[in-house]
Amino acid sequence: MQVIVNTNENINGTLVLPLWQDSKNMASGSESGVHRSLKNQIENILAEGDFKAKAGTAMTLAGTDGGKALLIGLGKEEDATLQSMRESGAKVTASRGKIHGKMLTVKFHGMKDEHMAAFVEGMILRDYSYDNYKTKDEDDDSDDGEINVHVTCEDEKHAALEAAADISSAVATGVHLARDLGNAPPNDLYPMEFARQAIEFGKAHDNVDVKVINYDEARTMGMGGLVGVGMGSYRKPCMVIFEINGDKPGPSPCIVGKGITFDTGGISIKPSPSMDEMKYDMHGSATTFGVMQALVASGHKDRVIGLTCMAENMPSSNAQRPGDVITTYSGKTVEVLNTDAEGRLVLSDGLWYAGTHLNPSYMIDLATLTGAVVVALGHEASGLWSNNDELLNNIKTAGDHCGEIAWPMPLFKAFEKEMTDSKIADVRNLGAGRWGGSNTAAAFLKQFVPNMEGTDDQIPWAHLDIAGTAWGAKTNKLVKNGATGIHVRTLHHLITGL
Ligand code: BES
Ligand code: ZN
Ligand code: ZN
């Protein structure tokens, strides 16, 4: 979608009119440039109360010689939030359809800067579909080409809205990249293919450096977690490290992603129903890559690190077994009691490598780690754990701002104790019972956060369990279906303040 913010009165294509609930007429000033017969039609509809403009509603007008219009309900002005405005903007894109074509003109009038910006952001974010694998009907060109949106507002608000729209467009490239990666089928997106795409991304940008630790190197380096999970697959595991603006001094934010390109469960194999959804088990890595893209596109100038732990969790004669004891990159040993608790194993090496080699100011990992977090929070929020209250609050605030809720969860000592009482190793990869599974998983990860150099204090670290938010959230109005690109915007906002 191309968004052009201007102040002229021309209406290009369909007129899109955002309206507060129970508006009885068009806001004075917003009618300029609207053909008289279309204006009369709209005024009649509003005066009669035939369109109440409740949040989430839309009405298409067509058939007059005054052009077409799309009325969008914003709900009550006093109830408006950034998220409700994003959702209203998304409604424009969702209800556009063939009737309105690819050219729209949104007319704002008398609206707050941040409300207009959020509306435009919602329009841009919702403009996504994954059709790489659909055979194109050569005779149907209705889906060809970009949507062009002209946005008009008062002169004095123009510059701020244009700047906000530019940032939203940049960040959306990261969200949409994360969604593309998440939606990609697992036969085509496997660990080294993800690495290949990351290397291409590095080559395309002067300020991006990408390094890949391949399977042989991971073995030599003693990355027993990554190797243990990935060795059962013909498609071997790897670690991908992104560095943006590496010439700038650190310490810098570091994002770490779980990248299981398919999770069968391994020898502790999962049941068949919905197993296809385990292609999304790499969404942590998709978000990490998406954040890198968003930062580059928005012109971020400081150093940022991304690291993804890529593996395919398969059963085979070469797969790890329940009962195996592995030595992770940290030197700590882990008793593998369930091969389906694999995300924590690959992340143990990722967190330790990031903390000891990449000079992070803080580390945030994202992982579709547990079914238990979906039991706890449904699809409405990601679980958020941290060893540092300030980092936790900053992530929570950034998530609230972006409408991507991250909900604080506990790191009780009892959970750490439960995960470190293996009879034969330092740590066990499975809780002692079935309760609190997302908390014990977080407590496991905490064992692999190194201390800050020369201190007894751990590096500030946070863990986001995105198993409920990475896909399947029917209430997410910015996403029609499939991978959501969750937390690309949260982390971009956290890192840049934009
Ligand atoms: N990738 C899954 C977690 C998952 C399950 C995400 C369902 C989204 C939906 C993870 O690797 C896993 O299998 N976790 C196990 C852990 C258990 C064996 C301790 C789980 O949650 O059942
Ligand atoms: Zn698993
Ligand atoms: Zn998994």
C-alpha cells in the first residue's frame, strides 16, 4: 500500500470517510471536494441514522454519479484508543473489495494526530495476504498492483501525519516479512533456507552483517542444545546472527528467536490433529528477522543484534531420545526427559552465545515455547517473564502502546528449583509435574542467561512466550489469518521510541 498524505481537496477513487458514532452529518470541512450528489446521499444516511458508525462497522455507497464512498464507523469519540483506531483503519482495507478498486481517498477532519496516525497504521498493516503458493488466474488482474491511498487532513496536521505514515510503512515491511516467514510451508522454509534469506538481507544492506554458525561449527563449538534438537533431521540446524550498525559502540539490545521450522515433537511425538500448525514454531525467529527489517527500513542508527536458533525437530534413528543427557554451550548438562520440550534446548545455546559473545545491553527472547501459556492467556496476550523489573515494565509499556499485549508472569524460585533437581544432570528439560508449564519453561531459560562480565548479576533478560499470539488469534483485527508478525512493532517501538 502506498500512502500519500496531502492537503488538496481532490478525491481520487473511492472516498473513505471515518465517522464518530451517531454523527448526524459530515464534519464541517470534510465535505469539500465531495461531489454534491454523493454528499447529499451521505448526509441523508447520517441524518436518518441509517449508518450509526459503531466501531467495527462499514457501509459502501455506490451507484450515484458522485462517485463511490466507504463509510467507516469509529465508535464513540470518548472511547477511542490507538488500538480502536488501528482496527477501524484495518476495516478499510478488509472491506475494500473489488467494488472500490485500488484507489482510495481518506478524508480526516477535526481528528487528533495520534488517532489519524493509528488509523493509517491499521490500514497499512491489514494490507497483507499470503498467496505465494496460489496459482494465478492469468485472466484476473483485479489483484495486481498496489493500493494507493490519498489521505487528507488540515494543513497544520499534515507534516506530523506524513511522518507517522512513513514510519508505519517502514515498520510494516518488518511485520509483513515476519508473517511471510511464519506462513511459509516447512518443506520450503528449513533452517539453512532461513539462513540463506538472512544472508541475502545482509548483502542488500550496507549496515547489516549476517553470520551463520552451521551444523558442523555448532558441533565443534559444543552447542549440544541446538545439535541435539536438530540432528534428527536431514535438514540440519544452524544459528543465525544479525548485526545492524556494527560500527556503532555497544552494549546493544539483543533479540533472540526460537526457530523450529517444524516441531513434530521428535521421539516424544505429538498427536496428529493440528500438527501442521507446528510450521509456526519458528515465529520467534520470524519476529527477530522482522524486527531487523523494520529497524533498517525506519533508518535506525544504533547497533542492534538479532540471533535465531534454527532447527527442525524430527524423529529418526539419529534423533535425540528421552533420557539423553546433553552438554549445552554453557557447559551445563541437561537431562532431556521429553524431546518435545525442544525450544528451551536450542534457546539455551542461543542465550549463552548472545550473552558471552555479542555484548548485549539486554536480551529479549521470543518463542512459541509452551501450550501452557495458551491455557493461561488464550490468544489475547503473550506471556512475559524477566529477571529485571525495568526491562519488564518497558516491554509491557511498549506492548500496550502497540496493541500487542505482553502480560507479566512469575519467575518464582520454586520453578527454578523444580528445573534444577535432575538426578543425573544440572538441569532437566521437563517440569516435575504438569502444572505451571510456561513458568517452569521460563525458569529453565533463566539458567542460561550469563552474568554481566565481572559481576554476579545476570544480564537483563526477558522472555516472551508467543505460542498463543503468533497465529490463530481470531480477535486480532489487524490480521485476517495465519502468522501475525507479533511483537515486531513492540520491539521496534521499544528500541527506537518511534
Ligand atoms: N512448540 C511447542 C509449544 C506449542 C504447543 C506452541 C502448542 C503452540 C501450540 C513446544 O515445543 C512444545 O511442544 N512444548 C511442550 C512442552 C512440554 C513437553 C513440557 C508443550 O507445551 O506441551
Ligand atoms: Zn515441542
Ligand atoms: Zn516447539
